[in-house]
Amino acid sequence: MQVRQEIFDTYWRFAAMRQEVFFNKINNLPPPWTSDPIINTYKFCNAYRASDRVSQYLIKKVIYDQNRSQNEEEVILRILLFKIFNKIETWEYLENKIGDYITLSNFDSNVYSDILQEAMNLGYVIYTSAYMSCASKEFGYDKKHQNHLALIDKMVVQDRVVNHIVKAKNFEDIFKIIQEYPLLGKFMAYQLATDINYSEIINFEENSFTIAGPGAERGINKCFIDTDGKTYTDIIHWMTENQEKEFQRLGLNFQSLWGRPLQSIDCQNLFCETDKYCRGAFPDLKSNRKKIKSKFTSTPQSIDYFYPPKWRINDKVKETLSQRLPQLDIANSQINSNCQQLSLNLDFLEKATTEISDNVLNQNRKYGQNSQNKKSKFLQRSEVEKPHQLCLF
């Protein structure tokens, strides 16, 4: 294989910097959490997929919430319903309108569809822009969300897909089971398989199977001049297996996830983030996407991180969280001078902007009956977030 050295090294440096930011935020250090102006300015996913805010909500609130049933069919329903929209506000809006937790007994695709249609009529966006599933009239409905709810009904209620999932012999089988259904596509099927593997329903080695999404393919093409016949999947596996050696080669102090190394799903995601990073760092590098769209905005709510118990890291997580500093007034504070400040040391960094947009509209609209069990954050206005209606693969 022949790498494009500067970009290939950027992949590993970005992973180390992004993980440094993660731990600086956990420890309640004030921003900027890195000296890199591109990471300070734009929104990037975490080095570890499971650390992202939406994944944390899925793991902690949707899958492992002690107030929810751990029946396998119930868990599958919750995962599929949450991930098809992949938006916390949509999930909480549904439960607020239902007035209870989402369960098989109250799941009705027509009722849920009417609730979401009401939200859209009021101008709210119910889908995220991240790896959106295909939109078509596969089940005969005019609206995308109607077809998606019909898909979940078919998978969970009619086909009882959980029975096939629990009998699967490996991680790839889970992917194949999901991919057989319409409206999902390869990349979404892989993401759903990973989310199901967070639960106790299955327990497969994450590194045993992976595929590259469109963003990862772009990142791989930037990092490698010649892959010597290796597939995108081969490249991701190679990166996963050689991560420690590459961090050592570059002298990077990579802070793992409490001893858990990057998994193939994380290395896949990092290619996507590297592709995005390179739009700012290497604007002359050939690419069909020229700009980084989303600016970074700080979220005031801290996350009490929680990971699948079978990973056996939650005790270490709790210990770290218990030792973090109290939250400070970040507007008038400076970064701890003892904190490691990684930078790519590229010429363009001196010219890059460090301004972060603070003009984010944050409008909430309260309506509908309140749940006796929980309070809900409501969907953001459509003028705040514009969904990208993409059909991957």
C-alpha cells in the first residue's frame, strides 16, 4: 500500500486530538480544548462512536434504562424506532405525546405517524441529517415517516425479526438480516447492527465485520494513493489492527476509552471525520465536497457517560467522572496550561479562523400533554436544522 503521508498522518493526529478534546470536556476544563483551530471551529464526531451524544442517549436512555423492559422484542423495537429518526427530540416528543414509555403494547404505526405529522405541520424537523435512510413509497404511503414506521411494524411485529437476530452465528449475519429489508441500505444496516450489538440481545466482536460508508470511502481515498488491491473493508481492518504502532510512530499520546482501543466502527468513522477535516486543512486536495458545513456549538448539559456493561469499563468511567472539576464559567476562563495541546503543525493553521458562531437559534415549543414519567425536550424548528435527504448506497 502507498499512503499519502501527510493525510495518513493527519488521520492519527486527528484521532488523538479529538480524544483529547473528549477528556478535557469530561474534566470540565474550559475551552478551547485543543490548540487546533479547525477542531475548535467545526463540529466533529468523537473518536469513539459510542461517546457521541446521540449514541450515549441510545445506550443509557433507550437500551439500558432500568425503568424499561429488557425483553428482547421490546429492546429491538426501541433501537429501531430511535435510530430510524436518530434524533433525541423526536424520541422524547413521541413519548411526551403518548404519555408513557414507548412499548410494544402502545406501538401503533398509524398513531405514531399522526403524532409526527402534527409535529411537522408545526414546522419541526423529525429526522437527523446523519446517515439518513432511503426515502421511497415502499409501503405505499406518501410520507417518508409513514413508510419508515410501516417498516418497523413489519420487522418487529409481523416478522418478529428478533428471533432471527438471536439465532445469528456472527456479526455479519446481523448485518445481512437487516439489509434484506427495504429503505435501509448497506450503511444504515451496518449502523443498526452496531447499535443492536450495544444491547444484551447479541454479543459479537465488533472487529469481526465492518463496511465503509460514503464518507469513509472519501477519507480512505484521501489517505491512500494506492491500496494494492485491498478493499475499503481491508483498509479499515488494517487501521484497527495497527493503531498502536501508528500512534507510537508519530509520538502521539492517544488516550483510549478507558483501556478500550479503537474498534473497526470507530476507525471507519474516523475516515469520515478525516475527510471532513481535510476540507479545511487541505482545501486543494481533490474532493467532491469542499466545505465543512456544521459549526461547533458548545452544549451546556454535561454527559454522565455510560457504555454497554459488557465492555467492563463503566467502573473506570464513574471513577473519572467523580474526580472531574466543578463546571466553571467558561466565558472568563483559560485552558489549563498543563493540558497536552496537540496540533498538526501545518502552515495553514496560522491563517485559519478560530471564531465559533454563537448565533445558534434554540427555540423550543411546548405543547401536548405532559408525561407523568419524564420531561421532554422538544424538536428544533426547521429553520434551525435543515435535513439532508440522502439515500446512501
